[in-house]
Amino acid sequence: MRQFTSTEAKQHFGELLKAAEHGPVAVERHRKVQAIVLTPAHFAAMQSQPDRQAERRVARLQQAMAEHERLIRHQRIAIDLLTLPRPDREQLITKARATVAFWQADNLCSSDYVQRWSDILAQPPRHIARLIVDDLDGWGPALRSNSPWIGDHAP
């Protein structure tokens, strides 16, 4: 940003206006910026520019809400894994294993997700129930966003 002292701004006002055509110009008095001069076009552009920080905060909140909903869905699945009769519980796990196998066969998902879900689904139902709601060393949210139970227990 170009800067003028207040004295320079008074003495070279035309030059200040010309500099403002290229971007905002700071006017200093006693080594402190007292004013910013900009053209109406630059002002309008600044007014129409969205608040980037607010957008990021909203996006983070939306992501947190989505993860919360995925966690609730997986908690419901975990409850089913602990309470359903054995045939229903096995059907739920078999369906998830088939989904992971489909991902692997068609390269629809990262091998990291396929391997982690395969490892989880190889466990007894009681352990699966615990693991699908766990943080899993930071992998929990990512695994829940790529879940073989994506259509089950939707809110």
C-alpha cells in the first residue's frame, strides 16, 4: 500500500488521487495512519467481498455438525451390534463387509480406508461397536465419513 504523509497529501493531492486508482493509499500523520484513500470502485469491491473469516467459521461449524450426525448414526449402529439378535447383527456386519469389498474391487475408496474398515469388521461385534464410535488415533471422523453403513440409521 502506498503511503503519503498528511503534508504530502495536501501538497500533491492529484498524485494521491492517481495512486488511489491502483489501490488504497494510506495517509499518515505523526507516523500513524490517519486515513485510507480509495476510489469508489475499490470501495465497492471491498463491500461486495464476503467476510472470509465468517465463511470459514460457518464451514467449520457445518463440518462439526456433519461429524456429530455421523457419530450419532454410528452410535445407533453400535447399539444394534450390542442388542440385536445374532442373525440380525451378523447381517448388519456382512452387509458392511460387502460394501468394503465392493470399494476394494472397484477402487472406489482409498486402500487406507479399505484396510482400516476391514480390520474393524474382522473384530467381534462387541469390539466393532466400540471401535466405530472411537477416535481411532484421529481416524474416527474420517472413517465415519467413509462408512460402509452410510445408508443405515440415517437421521
